[in-house]
Amino acid sequence: MIVKEKKNGRKSAGLTIAAILLLLTGVGIQIGLGVWQYRQSCETAGAVLTEIRQAAELQAESERSRLIPIAENGQTQVRLRLEKLAARKGRTLRNKHLELLLLVNPWNKVPEGYVPELAPVSHWNQMTSGYEADARCTEALTQMLNDCMLGGGLPYVCSAYRTQDYQQMLFDDKIDRLLEEGVSPDIAPTVAARSVAIPGTSEHQLGLALDIIDENYPGLNEAQEWTPTQQWLMKHCWEYGFILRYPNGTSDITGIIYEPWHYRYVGTAHAQAIHERELTLEEYLAMRRGR
């Protein structure tokens, strides 16, 4: 009886172990299937994401290829526009630079329609004169006159920009005074033109010329040369872009008598070249044309 129970117990234990092994096998299969399914899901998801990314990149590349020509074209247009503006500004600056050398004398008239941009003339000794000059030279003029005072002179601007009407009035007045002195009416205009420019041929109408005298000697004659003001200006005016326009002994070139008070602005580079070569403006321009 006891032996039978033992046999039955061993049999039951064997069934139990077999059941457990079968269960574990089933669980292992389920786990394996789960892992395989998870891996498959990941691979599928990865493939899908790759396709999405590739599609997005293709779309982005397509968009870039469409936009880049537009952007490049826009940049080209902007560059061309800037180049045109730079070229135009360069021409303007060159024109203004060369305009400082504009020749006006008895044989060359002020260009028709020429209107300078004017600015007031002022310095320590002449704060409110009512005179105006080309705006390109007034700053240099003020500095020059102030430095002249520091150098012992007493500069005073007695004439600057003139209109056509004002120049006509001065010319007519000169003729009247010559007639009063007994000069023949036939030659009075010719004689007058030697010291007062015929209207339309005066540098003062450019706004680039000024008559500067010594306050202690207001005479417009050759003795002006020996004043402290003129001695300083003749030596230093070129440093500020000015030249003595009608030097002594050059009347046959300039067509105007010696005027040790008449200064013309041409810019510092040209003024230095004219000073170093001791030329008139006419000679300097002829030299430049010969290059």
C-alpha cells in the first residue's frame, strides 16, 4: 500500500514538472514572438521614418532649387543697382572735383545755367558779412583766414560770390568812372575789362573766387601785396586749396591785371601742384591737357 502511494507520488511529480516545462516553453515562445514582433515593429517604424525623412529632404531640396535662382537673381539685381549707384556717385564726385578747375576768363564764360551751392562766409574778424561762396570751399576759407589772423594778418573778405546782375553793375560802374577820367567811350569797355571782368566771365560768378584785403589797407592796388595779410596768404593759401589767381607778370596769360587780393579755390591737390610749378590756372590746365 505504501509502495503504491510512492509510485503515484512520483507520477504526480513527473506530471507537474512536465507541465511546468511546457508552460515555460510556451512562455519562452510568447516572449520570443513578442521580441520578434517588437523588432519587426521597430524596423517598420524605422523604415517609415526614413521614407518620411527622405521625402522631406527631397521636398526641401526641391524648394531650395526653386528659391536659390530667385535669391541669386535678387542679389544680382541688388548688386547691379549698387554698382550703378556707386558709378553715378563716382561720376558726381569726379565732376565736382573737375568743376573746381572750371576755367573762367575773358575767353571762357561761366557755363549757361551754372548755379553754385552757396554757404555763408565767416571767420573771427568777419562774423556777419553777408557774403557767400561755394559751399565746397567755405570751411577751408574759414580755417585759412583764422590761421592768417594767428599769423599776424588782418584778412577781410570784400567780395565773394556775385550774380550776373551784380557783375553787370560793377562793370558799368567801372566804365562810368573811366569816362569821368576822360577815357574815350570807344575804348572804355576794353579798358574796364582789364580790371573788372565782363559779366559772364567773372570767377566770382562761380562762387569759388574771393577778394581778400588787409583790414588796415583796403586799397585794391598792387601795394596790397606788401600787407601782412597778403604776405601770409601768398605763402600759405595753397595749403588750404587756394591759389593767387592773377600773379604779377601774367596778364598776357590770364587777361586780367595783377591782383594780389584775388584768390581762387581749386582744391588742395591742384593748389599744391600749381604752387610747386608756379603756374597760372590757364597754364596748369594746358599742362594737364598735354598729358
